[in-house]
Amino acid sequence: MKKIIKNGIPILSISLLIACGNNENKKQENPQNSETSAPIPKDKVIRINDDILNAIYSQYAHLTVALTKDNVTEAKLAANAIEVGAREISYNSNLAARAAAIVSAPDIEKQRAAYSKLSNEMVGLLKKAGMAEAELYVENCPMAFDNKGALWISSTKEVRNPYFGAKMLKCGEVKEIIK
């Protein structure tokens, strides 16, 4: 019973943050700025074979959208939820530390640098866990970080670049599909 409560509280916290975040995004959505939004399609169900990682991915998607919109505050909220959920992962992972770096970052550029490390970690974890339903796309921006390039994960093939936001929203390409 204690284990259920111990594991359930972080998952419930993440779920509440997801629900609260979704309502806020609907209220603040600006029709003129729909070019920068990259919501997960409502008809597409993303399900990962690991329940905790599944909850974390929801916040990762929220984080990605926040970075595409250059929104430091939303990025911190999503990264905080990732950090809480990542503490519950039973296998060795640096996910919590990567998320904490985004939370403590003073500006969007530092958040994006930490997001790159978080994304690399997520790609590995998602490949290991596998998908129960749907597929995810590993996308790459070759121009990020002085042309060194950086990856991120998306639920759609459509590129919405979190590393440059509105400046270069469509810069990038699909590199791999996680099934």
C-alpha cells in the first residue's frame, strides 16, 4: 500500500499539471500566433510501454511546445513535472537532473541547451521502452548550437523547432521513428 501511495502521488501530480496546463493553454491561445503552436493531435493517442515514462512524455511534449513559443515560464513548469516523474523511474537515468537544469536555467537559451541533453536522454529511454500505441519522431535541427545540431521528439512529422522558436520554426527534419 505504501508503495502504491509513494508511486501514485508523483503520477497524480503530473496528471494534475497536465490537466491544469491544458486548460491554461486553451485560455491563452492566440489565433494569430497559431504558427508557433505544436499541440498533440487530439485523435492521436501516444502510449509508451512504461507508464511513468508515458506520463513524463506528456510533459516533455508540453515543454517542447513552450520552447517553440519562447515561453520560459511554461518551460519551467513542464520541466518541473518531468523532474518529479523522473525520480520514480526505477532504472538508471539522468532525466531528473536534466529536467532540473531546465527549471534552474535563467533564460531561454540555457533552457534550450539543457533541453538538448534531456531530449537525448528521452530518445534512449523511449527506444528502450518501446511504443504500445502510435509512433514518435526523432527530429533534428542541424543549425542548433553553432551548427552542431540537436535532437528532439515529436508526435508528428511536422517540424516545430524548439531550438529557434519563432525565428526558424520549420528548420529541421525527421531523423528516426520510434515504434
